Amino acid sequence: MNKILKYGLVVVGILLLFVVGILSFYTIAPMPNTGPAQGTISEKDIQKDEIIPNEATSSHDEEEALTNKTTIAISASLVYLNFTQLNQQSELIITGTVKEILPSKWNTPDGKRRVNAIEDIPENDTMYTDIIIRVDQCLKGSLEDQEIRVRNMGGEDDIVRIDWEDEPSFKENEKVLLYLCEDTYPVTKDIGPKHYVVTGFSLGKFTLTDDGLAIREYEYVNQTELLDSIKKEYEPTIKGIEEM
């Protein structure tokens, strides 16, 4: 009888260890990162941004604070383009100033979201944001107007934010150098007035500073050398931000 009790306790202990092991795996083990396919949209990550109001907010602020905005993150592989490739693949290369960032729109007939439920948004529905650039100089191509429209994928409305990874960011009154090409994305290319997209996503947008630098996300180059490289088609010397 003691042997049976002893073996029974051993079996129960093994089972308990097995159950704890399974629970630990599902709680601690990270999800595998399969990585995106080259040059394609690979993943939509939906997150809820909870904003909790406090007693000090005004009625307008309280209304905004009570809104839960859902973020849909869209990631893709960014194919690196050197300066020669940026030049060759661009229809226009311009310097200018960001005049206006227009309100985001959906790629629908009326520019609005079709459905109220986030989970019911059709697969091909997305948002875009147009930026009006006042052109100072056209370094490649030709323009009839001194203002052009540049389209960024992504944007936000009252309850949804769509964040496209690697799209360049813009600020009003920012001085920029842009490599631009035709919008060939099927769900936005035929919507609205004539517009361009930045070649190579964030690789094709530089902020021009008053001290003579052209800066993109983690790199910078001398403005004079960058302009000369566009004219003569060579690779300028580019440095990491940490070298500034």
C-alpha cells in the first residue's frame, strides 16, 4: 500500500511539472519573427491606445481623452538605394519648403472610412496624407507650377491611425530635398490631383539645415556636395548622425 501511494505521488508530481512547463512556454516564449518579404507589405499590427482623462481636463479635452484610437502598423522591407539609384529612379528631384500638410483621407470615393468596426475594414482600404511643397529649385525633370503634391501612405482619422513603416515624416515650413517618382500603388495612384511619392521611402527625403547639411533619418551629407552629385551623378560622402 505504501509503494502504491509512493508511486502515485511521483506520477502526480511529474504531471504538475509538465503542466507548469506548458504554462511557462506560452507565457514567456516570444513569438517568432518571420520577417517581411522583400519590398512587400508583410504584417499589420493592430494596437489600442488607451487615453485616460483626469479631472483637470476641459470638456473638449475630456471628449478627446475618452476616445480610444486604434493604430494599424504596416511594415515592409526597405530596399536600400544608393544616390545613383535614387537619381535614376526619380522623375523629379527638387528642393523646396513644406507649405501645408493636408488632412488624411481614406482611398474611398468620399475619402472617408467605409465601416465603423475596425475589424471590418476591407483589406484594400487605407489612408494617405498629401503634403504641399513650394518648390525652390527643380534639379531633375520639369514643372509647370511652383507647388507640387507629395503623397505619404498612412494617416489618421477620429478613431484609426495607420502607420506605414519607413514613410518619411514632414513638418510645415521644413526645408527639404526630395527625390520623387510617380505613384504606382494601385489603391491610391488614381485618386485626387496629380501627385508624386518619395523615391525609396525615407531614403529619398532630406531635411536641409541652415548650416549647410542635408539630413535624413540616421545620416547626413554636405548640401553642396549632394547638389553636385545630383548634377554629375556620383556618390557623395555620407556620414552617420553620431559623427555630427
